[in-house]
Amino acid sequence: MWFVLLTWLTALTFVSALSDDKKQEKAVALIKDEFHKDDGGRKWKKEGETNVYSRFECNTRYKTGGVYWRISLHVHPEHQRQFDRIYAFEYKAGGEAFMGAVKPLGQWKDYNLVHKEQITRPECQVFCHKYEFNTDHKII
């Protein structure tokens, strides 16, 4: 009896791992198909700000393969745009979020999503291009 139960639990864990992999594939495809093209005009809500980046969330929910995805952007100052990221995550009420995909948005050379969506970048506060890295500092 224990062997059957253990086998069943192992199979169930394996199936859920496969479904997570499939979800991640769907999330990556969603970002590529919906956000890496020239249409823009989505509604974004500013969800938070730190001294390093601003977080925006898309008002539209996207459904692929029976999963509803939320899309979030972490937008950095212009001189730090290489750190920009786009996140696709599934959130179940009362549960934990499932992170489907994280893509380096600021490195898209052929498309500037932040500019196209008219999202404002935060002002640089930490390690800006004006930061005096070339100045000698004496530490006693």
C-alpha cells in the first residue's frame, strides 16, 4: 500500500513539474508575442518606487493555456536601462505567485518598450553617470 501511495505522489510531483515548465514556456512566448512588437498603448499602473527602479504593472491580464498572467516592468534610470526587466507571473488569490518568465527588457536593441508605452523613467539617484568614479578618494 505504501509503495503505491509513494509511486502515486512521485508521479503527481513529476506531472506538476512538467506543468510548471509548460507554464514557463507560455510566459516566455507571451512576452515575445505581445510585448516585443510595435503596438504599444497599454495602460500601466505605477506600483512602487525604490531609489533604484520604478515598478509598473499592466492593467490587462493575459490568458494563455488556461493561465492568467500579470505583466510587470522594473524600469531603471536611462543610464541604467540595461537592468530593466519584464516579468510575467501568475497570481492565485490566497496563494503564492508563480514566476513564469523574467526577460532583460533593456537589452532589446530593436524595440524600446518603455518609450513606446510612454512610461517615465525614474531620476538617477545611485551610481549615476555623474558619479565620480574617476576622482581619487582618500580613506584614512
